[in-house]
Amino acid sequence: MNTVLMGYGPFRFSIGSYSYEKLKRKFEARIEGQKIIGARPSLHKMGFETETLSVTSTFFPFHLPNNTGLSQLAGVRAAIGTSMVLVGNRLGVGDMFGRWALKSIEDSQEEIFVDGIGQKISVEMELLFDGPGRTATASAAIARLFG
């Protein structure tokens, strides 16, 4: 089975080659307090922080044909610092997430084989949203939301 779960630029995360177990998305407001003598701070809503996405995966390279997991891991490492389109596959329908920059990739290997390659490799990638700024409609909606 080679069902594609997600695509990041030329890279495919699929059940048959290199999948992922966890997708964590963080979106937060930028809120600063203004200190007031004799009263509680007044909060100022200043927009949003950069949206982040963490992808966690584990694969077993010797169980995959032609070491596809290792070659994809090497390709993703080489792409650090670049921005590419991220597309998800939820219920067989492509979800366009927009452009994301690969900020970091961390991997650990366990059960090292005689050739020095781990039999179990865990990977965590951190991506930052690199899309366009808010449109006038979105800005108006944000203003109504925050007052």
C-alpha cells in the first residue's frame, strides 16, 4: 500500500515508504500587556505569531524497498531553509496548506546495525508558515474578533 498522506514540495510521505504519526499545528496571538500604575495591565492585541507545524515520524529503513526512507530523509535535510508548498491528504481530498519553510529537522537512530545505520529512525521536522499576509477581509474579521 502506498497511500500518500502528505506532500511537501517534491517529497511524499506515504504509508508504503515514509509516513508520519503526528502532525502538530500551533497558531497563537501576539498579546502584550501594558503596565498601569495601581491597576492590572491593559492587554494589547498586536496580531499573530508565525504559525508552526511539527511533523513526527518513525520508519524502519530495512523494511522499505530500496531504502526509500533514508534517501527521502537525506533530501529533506538538504531542503532545510527552503519554502515549498505543503499539501495534506485528508479523506482522499487534497488540503492545500500553502507555503511552509523548513526550519529544522532532527533525527535519532536506534538499534544500530553493523553498517552504522539505525534499524529504527525517528524524525521531527519543524515548519514555519511562509504564506502571504492577511487580506483586508481577514484583517476586518480579526478586528471584529479582538475588538
